[in-house]
Amino acid sequence: MNRAARRLIITGNWKMHTDLVEGATLVAEVIERTESLALSADLVLCPPYTHLTVAATQLSGRSISLGAQNMHDAPEGAYTGEVSARMLLTSGCRYVILGHSERRSYFGETNESVNGKVKSSISAGLTPILCVGETLEEREAGQTEQVVGEQVREGLSGTDPKTAHGLVLAYEPVWAIGTGRMATPDQADQVHGHLRQVIAEMFGDDFADGIRIQYGGSVKPENAGALMARPHIDGALVGGASLDASSFEAIVRAGLGINGG
């Protein structure tokens, strides 16, 4: 399967930004600017937990999907402050971001704990967006492929490709998140190609050909087109630029090769 056969997926990760009113306004602006574009690409918005039910109402019947930024691996229990996959699903989510580098570095998440979340999300009917990426020190030591390969192998250990249909990977070099730095399109595509090879070794060539791998890390309208034109890059996981509806629209247009409207 070539790149053109895989539908682009572009996700906005709002992180811990916007209050409820600001979030609702941003959702409305994104709908106005991008819903027609969502006919040609899968668009996902991942606001904070507090916004989910409001955003779900706004997106109901629309072609833009809702996602969450994290979840607990247990179906329920005495885990103060946590949310489960079923809570997200019944709040209107279709996707959930798992293993983001900020979760790994700030909150001590490991490949093993992320794996539990991946399996729980799939079991509940959510589509995981599994994030992987290396630090600057690991890249400079020539360990990029080893690090991201281990993150994928351990993060997807024990999953059944028959139930993991639609699984999304996101390659986000840690050194490029929120720094203004980014991997060049060729560097990013090389890592994406390696990730596809790892998936092929785990689940077979057909599954690997179909899996979508996003690039994340300082994605902007100016660089989005060059990144998503590469053969193994199937979309973008957008952080800060997704907080501005016009920038998010411009990134989607760039990915689709459409001039500004």
C-alpha cells in the first residue's frame, strides 16, 4: 500500500489549555474552517477532560472526531482523579492519545504502563494514538531506532491485530516538542519507515502497510506540507498550532495539498 492509499489523520492536542468557554469557541471555529476538509482527511480534536461532553455535543453529526489526551488502564476503581476508557467512550470520544512524552517524563509513565492503557482502550472500543519518540541525548547517541522500536514493541505487546484495526502511531521526537525545533522531513520519514518495519515484524506486512503514523513536534503551517508529503508520514499530531483555528486549518490544507481558502 502506498502513501496515497492511507487516509491522512491530523490531530489537535490542546494539552492543558483553554477554559470551557474558550474551548467551545475554538471547537466552533475549527468546525467552521475545517469540516469540509474533513471529507478528505480524518480530523481529531483532543481538548482537556473538562471540555469533552460539550465538545461532543458540538461535534455531534459532524465529520470531525473527538479524542482524549490520556486515560487509566483500569475499567473502574478507587483511582482519584483518573478516567477510564468507558468514561471517555460514553463522553463521545473515539480516539485517545497514549504515551505522550509529557506523560512519560512528567508523570513517570513507562512502556509497560502505556501497554496496559493501549490494551484497555482497544478492549473498550477506543482507537489509541500511541506516541513514541527519543530524547536529544538518545538521538545524538545514535539510539533513535532502538528507542522508538522498543517503545512500539513493548507498547503494543499482547495486542491482537484483529482487534487493533485503526491503531495510530505518532512519532514525536522529544527534543522537537514545543521547542520550535523539528526533524527534517527526511529524518522523520526515515524513523516512520523504521516504525512500519517494526510493525511488520510484529503483525505482518498487510497490517504495517495500513497503519497510519503521524508526525508530531513543532508542526506548523510552514512545515506541514513537506512533512506529510513523505511516503511514510500519514498525518500530524499538532500541539500549540492547534489552539488557533486558522493555523490548524492551514496545516490540514497543507497536508492535503490544497491552497489556502
